[in-house]
Amino acid sequence: MKEWNSFDKITKAKGMWLVDSKGHKMIDAVASMWCNVWGHSNPQLVRTITNQSKKLQHSSMFNITNEPAEQLADSLIKMSPGMHKVFYSDNGSSAMEIAIKIALQYWKNIGEKKTEIATVENGYHGDTFGAMAVGYVPQFFGKFKKQLFQTLQFPVPNNYRLPKGYTLSDYQNECLEKIEKKFSKNNNIAAFVMESGAQVAGGVIIYPKGFQRKISQLCKKYDVLFVLDEIATGFGRLGSMTQYQEQKSIPDIVAYGKMLTGGYLTMAATLANKKVYDSFSGEFNDWKHLFHGHTYTGNPLAASVANENIDMYKKNNLIKKVQKTSKVFEKYYDEISEIDIVGDIRHKGMLMGIELVTDRKKKTPIHPKKSINKIFYEIGKKNGIYLRTLGNIVMLVPPLAISEKELNSLLTRTIKTIQDAKSQVI
Ligand SMILES: Cc1ncc(COP(=O)(O)O)c(C=O)c1O
């Protein structure tokens, strides 16, 4: 914290650009924590919030409901094959806590004793305790290890850091075999929890083809609930509305957040299939219902802007547009790889991770005395770009509706920033 003795204040933002109190402009390369879809100050979304605030700004979801939340639940179910009901919360971590509670309680509700949770190494599902437990990233959560409940963790194939002598396909098979071996011996596993399509905060690890699908099949075979986190990767980030459809891996429970409201208000949702939902339905004294609720659950302002956002996805054919615009990243692969501190580039849709190393052969992560994030923030600011790195990885996660021209500009500014930062990070 000593490094950050003062912070720049963002006072306004328009389109892809953030403006601070001194008038500096920065292109928003991380979509304001990976959630912004249409750019800032979008008139349609602003109008929606204003109009809804004149009708109903908030009422609880205890005993009663509201129109925007009901409408949103309908469209979330329509866009999510296999899902049956929606449970609202106001941030991604809570949505995952809810997913875990639903999964564990399901087995109790049907009178079976399954209590363990399986995950993949290096996942990230948020910073609350349950989310930390299922998404253990050692650097983030190490200090709380003793307080976190135990999970069964399985390795993830990472093409850049394969064990010696392995091809990606060998290693993928080995990872899957490990899961099957455990599943076949241990029938106490309640759920398998993983990010859908890629691990984002864990270092932009894009799963090889078939990995997620095979895990979903193993879950079916061994009667384990399959729980997916699409908070960072769904809603078009990786080039499709739901990653689980692209990965052919229908979950029992799935969570959305971040881009759900276009990045305008805070809201998240946990969806469950009929099998899971039905287990919660009983007489009052059966106590099968889920004891979980937040003050702002189903907030009508957030729900109305989410409805407008989803409508805009359809009207603007955003997913097709993302698939086209994201090709701009590919034009820069060579130029980025030529920078000698770049070890690897991982890219899918509107997500790119650039891994920085001091030694390309040994793949040694850069590890300067000052935080890499701070160095990149400051140099980025000079180059007119807002960057936030994760460890030694430069994250590019722009607003989805960014134009090709703006994305070109974002990538050029990123390349200049990596070059300018070189002398400070090695
Ligand atoms: C995959 C994933 N799940 C959950 C979360 C937690 O969401 P929130 O920060 O809204 O609590 C994040 C946040 O980055 C995430 O990337």
C-alpha cells in the first residue's frame, strides 16, 4: 500500500475513455474491471436507469418481487439452455457463494450425503470465504488457508507451462484421468466448480478443446453437480453469449455477473436447472428452502439496465461483432511477441493475457522490486491507456463494443507501454 500513497481520481468517462480530475485521458483497457460492454455514459443505458428510478428504485425480494427482475429472470432462462430458475445477488463473489450453497444443500434436500467440492487449481471465483475456498490462487488467498474449507483440486492444462516431455493433449488426458480416478473412488463429491471457457484472474489459461466438456461428462457419469462460473467469461467476453454452449457442457448451476448490466450497476445471478430447483421445493416445515438473501437482491434499477443491456446485445448483434472485432488482436501477435520480455500471448475473443518473463527459455516470470501493476499503470497513463496487470500478466479486457479503430489504438498503446516498461521490470 505504501506505493499507492495517492490515487488518480476518475471524474468522468465517455465511450472507451476515462478522464481523471487533471484532465488526463486513458483508454479503458480493462473495461473497468472486465464489466463494461458499451463504453461509458451510454445514453440508452443512462436513460433506462433514470426512467426506472422514477418508478421504483428498490424494493426487497422478500415475499414480493418486481417487474424488471421478473423480466430479467425470463430472459436469462431463455438464453441459458438447461436452466430453470434464477437467484439474484449483487456481485460475482456472492453469486458463487450461492452456487456453492445450492450445490451442497441439494444433496441434503434429497437425503444423500455428499459434502466435498472438487475444483481446478488456480481458479478464481471472488474474494469472500467460500469463493476463496473453491478458487484457490495461492498468492491471493494464502494468508487465509487455515480458515478455508478443503476442496479437491485438479490440475489444468496450460500450454505454456506443460510438465517436461508432455504434449498438450497428453497432459490434458492425464488431468482428466486424475479426475475420473478420484470420482470413481470417492462418492462423497457434491460438485465440481470451475470457470467456464478459461481461467481469467488465474492468468488467462484458456482450456484446450474438449477439456470442459469431458469434465461435464464425468460429472454426469459419477453423479456430481457441475457448477460453472461465467461471471468473467460469459456474455460475449470469449466470443459467445454462454461459453458452456460453445464448450458443449451444460451445467447444473451457472453464475453470471460483471457484464450482466453492461457494467452500469452491480448485479449477479445464479441459475439452477429443474432437478436442482425442485429439490428446494417442499412444505414449510421440511426446511428445504435456501436461507440466503441480500438487501439489494433483485434490485429493479440493476435489473432494468440488465434488461436493456440484453436487448442491445440482440439489436446490435453484439456477439457477431465481438467475433469480428476480436480478430484485430491477431494482427498484433507478431509485434507483441517480438518484445523480448514477452514469454506468451494467450487470446480468445475480447480477452488477451500477455505473460512477461525475464528469460524466455526458462520462462522465469518478471519480478521487479516495485509492483508490476504500479509500473504499468503509471507508464500506461503516460501513453493514454488504463492498464491493470495480474502478477506478470498484462491483461487486455476491453469493453465489448469497442470499435476496430479503438482496439487498434489500444493495442498500439499497450505495445508502447510494454516497451517503455522494459527497463523498469527486468
Ligand atoms: C470468474 C470470476 N468469478 C467471480 C468473480 C467475482 O466477482 P465480483 O468481483 O463481482 O465479486 C470474478 C471477479 O473478477 C471472476 O473473474
